[in-house]
Amino acid sequence: MTDAHAAPRGVGVVVVAAGSGSRLGAGVPKAFVPLAGRPLLAWALEAVVRVEGLGSLVVVAPPALSDPEAAAWAGVALPRGARVVAGGAERSASVAAGLAALDPTCDLILVHDAARCLTPVAVFDRVVEAVRAGHVGVVPGVPVVDTVKAVDDRGLVTSTPDRSSLRAVQTPQGFRRDVLEAAHAGGAGATDDAALVEALGHRVLVVDGDSRAFKVTTVDDLAHAERLVGGPGYT
Ligand code: CTP
Ligand code: MG
């Protein structure tokens, strides 16, 4: 079901890159960790600048790195007109800071994790298309391959959801701007933006994600990304 409103136009993109990367443990914030010699953020922006209808771009960086002249930014070509703002302690605070800095004329917003640095531009375009078609919230997702168990605090299984109805969701997540702003005004603490929108009672659509939109979280993930960029299509 979609909300009966005019389809939004200009696309504003918030790239959240303000996390510390504690699970990766590289000693520098994750977005500035090199992948094949270039920071993850540089790889992420490569797709973002190719988004159909891009009107405004904000990169949310760690406060100590919110000056794009900082040494850690070496190898990141900040697209013309892009802004950099300082992030917050939680991801949701970083998203809110980015949202506030976007050009007000953009009424379709994409929120993207810099850590999903190899997400193909086709995923962005699928999400944009579905928001333009009238969905107020759209997330890319892939089928879950493992059987998932819900457990209690003793580790005892309480239920086994039907795997065929489960999706592992990714970014970019796309929203009508007024809906995302209302969602962030209403709460924080969710692990993704769509959950805040769902909490307002809106229906969120899942479109096809892509295995390359995985999040670089651990050293193994970084090694996987290194293998991918060494293969065909990334040279
Ligand atoms: N993020 C952010 N601000 C925060 C926390 C996270 O902008 N306060 C961003 C990260 O930079 C990343 C995305 O949100 O692009 C997903 O977060 P995650 O993978 O958890 O990254 P980190 O928080 O940096 O990693 P960790 O949890 O291992 O410390
Ligand atoms: Mg984190």
C-alpha cells in the first residue's frame, strides 16, 4: 500500500561515515580505512555520484574528521557541491545531522552506509524508482540463507520464523522526505531508518538488494571486499 501523495523529485543523499569501526579495529574510523589503496568512503561515493536525479549530497563524518582537508581524506574526491557535517554518537544521530544539512528542495532522501562501499548504483536506482512510484519508504533486501531462531535470555529457542518471509536489509534506504523527518523527530535507537518509519505506521517496501551491498564490519569483510575489487568489474 502507498500513501496518496505526489511522487517526490530531487534526490538528496546522506552518506553516514561517522562510525569508529570498533569491530574492524583498524585504528582509524572505518570510512577512512583503505580498500585497494582508497578509503571505503571513496568507493562508496563512486556509486552515489552516479545516482539518477542526484540533487544534494551530505557526508556525515566523525567530528575530528569533518574537515575534508584532513589528511585522512586523501584519496576521497568530494563531489562538487557536497557538504560534510559532523556525526553523532549513534548512527541515528548521524543520519539526523545529515538530513538537516541537505538542500531543502530535495524531497526524496536516500540514507546510505559508507561501510556498504561496493553497493552497485543499480540498487540506488531501484530504490529511487520505487519511492518515485509512490512508496514512502523503500529498502533493498536479500533472502536470508540461514535458518533464523528467536531465543530467550537463556538461549532457549522461542520460535523459528519462516525463512521464506525474511529479508536481510541493506542500504541505501529511500524515503519521502517529510516521512523520514517525522520518523527521526519521533525517535531514535533503531538499527535502521526504515524501522523508525514503520513505527509511525507506514508500510515499507523491500526491493531487490545485491550481495555486493554487504556491510564491511570485520577484518574478514574487508578481505572479501579486497577480493571483489580485484576481480572483474571493479578495475
Ligand atoms: N555510523 C555513523 N555514526 C555513528 C555510527 C555509525 O555515521 N555514530 C555509520 C558508520 O560510519 C557506517 C554505518 O553507520 O557507515 C553503519 O554502522 P556500523 O557498520 O556499525 O559502523 P561503525 O559504527 O563505525 O562500526 P562498529 O559498530 O564496529 O564500531
Ligand atoms: Mg556501529
